[in-house]
Amino acid sequence: MTPELTLTDWHARFQQQAGWTAELRRHLFEQAGLTPGSHVLEVGCGTGAVMGTISDKFDFNLTGVDIDRPSLSFAQSENPETQLTQADGHRLPFADNQFDAVYCHYLLLWVADPVQVLAEMHRVTRPGGAVIALAEPDYAGRIDYPPPLDELGRLQTESLKKQGADVELGSKLDALFQQTGLINIYTNTLETEGDQEQDLTDSLEWSVLSSDLQGLISEADLLQCELYERDARANGERVMILPTYYAIGWVGK
């Protein structure tokens, strides 16, 4: 049986995801006009993986919120100098116009009402400031090849739906930003920025996939798929592409 992933495991996973958007963050923070001392909020900071990389590279006045207390405690241990608060992104506990920029990372696909969360991000951002969604996947556009590995993608998407994810959120990102009244909105996919496809032979990737597929596929079939995966990689036949979108918009002055 696949062992349950611990917070430490998830933190490693989130650090991996943070690596995928590192250059994008630098570019978007520059576009947002952020400078040392800027007040920046992360909504859904989880274990603090993204803010840890930001603290290492930027001298921002950084604040984070997350609804999950264990994750937040882990984040505080990893980022002791950062102000962290337990809060629901649908109701942020901050005054209007408080931050120079507010961002999220792999968050909106998991929330009950992404428009409300974006509206709150908009509300607490000062006029002229930026709201940024750094990464939101579109599993409906996922491509897996060769067979039978396409079945892995279908099963993982089905699992994420059952867990409550909006598996098509990425493709809706532009429309969601439009609904919140942000201006000068720009959206694109990470693939166009040079990000590479995910590699399931990576042990962490495979552990997450195995966790998602528990109860949907037998251990024997999962092992067989892992062998197919490794053979396809070795033969140069494997294709696994997951379109992942980002967006930035500004609060009107």
C-alpha cells in the first residue's frame, strides 16, 4: 500500500512546484513594480514553500495566510521572520488597500468560490497594485502518451475532481480575473515560458500520483504503469504535458 504523504513530503512537493515558477515570479514581480520593502501577501501559503524562495531573493515585507493550521505551523517554522495568519481566502482579515501585491500559487482550483477569493485579493491590494495567480493547471488539456499511460492522466483527473478540485480552472483564469474588475489583465501558459513537461520517473512526482490514485487502481497495475513510464522515458517516447496558466491584473487607480 502506498504510504500516506506527510507534511514534510508535501513541503518537498510544493518546493518542486515553486521551482517551476521561479523565473516567472521574478518577471511578474518586476512587472508589478515591486521593490525592496514592498508589502506582499500570499493567499494559501501552505507550508511556506513559495514564500521561502521569495524571502531568499527579494527583500519584501511578506505576509502569508492559510486556512490549515498544521501547514501554517510548518510554514512558520520554515519562515520564522514572516508574518503568518490562519485565515480563509474568501474572507481575508485585512483592511482595504493594504498590500502592494497579492499572489497565490496552485490555489484557485481548490477553493469553493475563486471569484470571491480573487475579489478579496483585489480588495486588500492598493490602487495601482497587482493581483497575481502564479500557476493554475487545466487537467482537461492534459496530454499523456503512449498508451496505457493516458489512463494514468484520466484517473488522476478523476481523483482530483473527487477531492474537490476544479480541474479546468486554468483555462478559466482570464475570465475569473475579468469578473473581479482588475484591469490590464495578462494571461498565458507556463509552457510558452519554457517550462518543461513533468517527469513521473521523479520519485516525488510518482509518490503524489500514487497517493491520488489510491482506490482507483490496484497496486499491481500501478507498478506496471510505473514500468511503462520508465521504459517510455528511456525510449524517448513519453509525452506528458499539463497546461498550466498564470495571470496578472492591476487594481485601478
